Amino acid sequence: SKYPCPDILAGNAIRRLAIECKVTKDRSKYFTKDEITQLETFSRNFGAESWVGVKFGGQDWFFVMIEDLKDTGSMFSLTLESAKIRGLSKEELIH
């Protein structure tokens, strides 16, 4: 897209969430610096929290704040192991 735009935008009177969602069969998911920068820009302009949702093969969705992604230098990454430790389920995210 020409303009920064998350996959999901959700909110209520108290909270706004901007979520970039990805699905992978691998045990790691990589994000370009541009993807994360666009999510941060949109979230800041919209007054929303920045989140990344990843569905690893055979697992439920995990949601992590962008601060929980590992900066590899050229990209950001999230492993299944890290998602299990730091991530929230969809039920935890919305409560």
C-alpha cells in the first residue's frame, strides 16, 4: 500500500490496536524494517498500540508488541519459542 496501514485496526472507548498479521509454517517469522516502521508510523498517527500477530504452523495466534521482536540488524524476527514466552493469545490481547 502507498500509505502505512495495518492488517487489523480494532478498538473501543479506551484502547486502539493496530495489528500486522502473518502466517508461517516455519519456526521463525521475519519482518522487514519497512513493515515495522510503517506499523509504528500508523500507530503513532492514529494513537494506537502497535502489535504483530503471528500464526505458526499447528499453533494458535500469538500477539506481541513490536518491542518484543528481535532486531537482527537488517530485519526483525519472532521465533515460536519467543512467541510462547512473550506473546499473548487473542483472548489475552482483547482483555
